[in-house]
Amino acid sequence: MAKINFKNIVTSGTDEDALTTNTAGEKLINFGNLTTTGDLANGIFAGADDVTIRNFASIETSGLGGAGIYVEGANARIDNFGSIMTHGDFYEVDPDVDGDEFFPEGIFVNGDGFHIAIRQHPRRSWVCVRHGRRRLGWRCHQHRSH
């Protein structure tokens, strides 16, 4: 099933994501501008495996640890045709524990076997694929259309 958004959405508050899904295999397609203000408030959040996210609009987040698009699950496919801007610093869950921080990243996926395509130029796009949970596992290449 597909969830399609055409509305501009503004949220305010801690962990107040603009668009969400927790259904495995769901497609989330966004055409509306998304703006969040608040710590851990993401533009789009998916907490499931095998989701597909396509963004065609602007996403802007303000707050500690708020990502533009955040997926917690395996085999995610993300295609960004719009713009993503994040403002803020990292969110420290527990100051006594290393590695539990959330950073205000444009696109963040925590899961195996995902695909991210960033397309912002009519004739060029970047495709990044990462397998595993290590940040160093990225492979990116540029596509040019004629």
C-alpha cells in the first residue's frame, strides 16, 4: 500500500515527525514541504523493513538530532528528488554512554541492504548503496544521462 502526501506539514515538539510509517513494505511518497522544530523531530521516519521513500519536495528540520529522512529497518529504498536541510547539533541520549547520539543528518538509515539515490540535477544524479551498519561501507557513483 502507498501513503502519498500532497500537504505541507509543520510540526513542533520533541520527536514530532512530519510523516511516518511503521508498516513493512509500505511506499511513502511525499510532494508536500515538511518542516519540523524540536529535538529528534524528523521530516520522514520509517520504522519498518522493506520501505520505499520518495521525496519530491523540501524537508527542513530544526532541533537536536532531527534527520530529514530516517529509516530504522532493513532493505530500505530512498529516492530524494527534493532538498533536505537540517539545523541543530547532536542529541545526547545518555552523556555517560558513547555511541547513543543522534545527529541531524539529511538521510540516515540504520539497517542492512539499503539503497539511497539523490537526484537534484536534471542530467546528473548520485546513487549511494551501503550494506551493513558501518558508515565506511558506502559506495557512491555518479550517473549522467545524455
